[in-house]
Amino acid sequence: TPAPAYFSQETLQQRLQALIEGARESWTYGIFWQSSVDAATGASFLGWGDGYYKGYEEDKRKQRVAGAASAAEQEHRKCVLRELHSLISGGGSSAPDEAVDEEVTDTEWFFLVSMTQSFVNGGGLPGQAFYTGAPAWVTGADRLAAAPCDRARQAQLFGLQTMVCVPVGSGVLELGSTDVVFHSPEIMGKIRVLFNFSSPDAP
Amino acid sequence: GDLLPMARRKSLQRFFEKRKQRLTAVGPYT
């Protein structure tokens, strides 16, 4: 069966959840970057399709060790979270709860910021994977820090140690982990099944 | 107007729901 041009939002969420929750590895999040065409310029780009954030208790411990965000940075994050919560709850019709007022971890923040990002002309790790049709698997904080990609370097700064981008037909599936995760044929197989992608899993 | 495209709106709603579940399960971060 050929891959659909676009996955529906509900289907996407189910696939992302199944992949992350069912994986042997500890993935912190999964994001599907959707290929689209800018109506004004005709340029193709990858934009936010959907994402699934899992996170771990372990992330918090690692943040403590790393020093975490400053108090000012935490206030900034909470402020943005309150605004976002207000937007999706109809201008503050529902009272903010602990989901808004509690500390925002580095990986949560990285995931939220991702919603604002897009990649044009093969830019960034997701764009490169889409442009070349070859998966990119970057393991280790040092390799992320040295990657020729702002997003990968930003990921490292927020405590991620592994980033994977796999082209899946109408976009790119990105996985991130605060653990060191080496290339896994098993997870590539799951992606192939769940996202119906038929490209080889090695460059 | 709608300040958030539908995909991001749904993603954000899920993010907040999951965050609330995590916090309920493990307690406050601080």
C-alpha cells in the first residue's frame, strides 16, 4: 500500500504514541515534520505536523545535575506556558492549573519551541533527511554539539543526547532522547511499519 | 482570529493534558 500523502492528525498522534511508548529505548519525544508548500513563494518546507512528548522523571534529575534553567528563565517559560494555555482554553475561561504553574523542564521547553520552527531548502537535520532521503542518526552530546545544524546544537544545550531524523514520505519523523541511543534496526523497523516508509534505513 | 493553526492547537492541548497527568503521577518538579 503506498504511503498516504498526508497523515490525519489523529492517526499521526496514535502512530507517534505507539512508537514512543512501545520502544525499547527511552525516547523523550517524537515529532512529525510535515512537508508543505508555501502558497506565497511556492517554496517547499517542513513544518510542525504533530508531536508526542513523553519525558522522564530522569530528565529532572539530569537537569539538577546540569544546573537547570535560571530562575529568570523559569519565569519566562511559565509566562509563555500561561499564554499558550490561555490561547487554547479560549482566553482564560478555565482556571490555570498545575500543568501551567509548575517548573518547565529543558526538554519540555525544547519540544514547545519546536512547534514554532520550520526548515526550508533542506535546512537543519530534518530538512537534510528529507532532501537526501537518508535517515540521520546523531548519538552523543558531543556529536550533537558539533553538528552543522542549529536544531541539533540547541537540542544538546537542552540536555538531549540523541537525535534521529527519518524521512517518511510526506515528511520527516524526528526522535529525541536524553539517553545515548545507538542506531537500532528494531526502531527503524517499527518506523517503517507505523509510518509506512519504504526508504532504506542506512545512507 | 485564530492565533494558532489547528495542528499546533491540538498538539498543545495534548501536551498540557499529558503534563498534568505526569505531574499528578510523580508530584511537583520542585
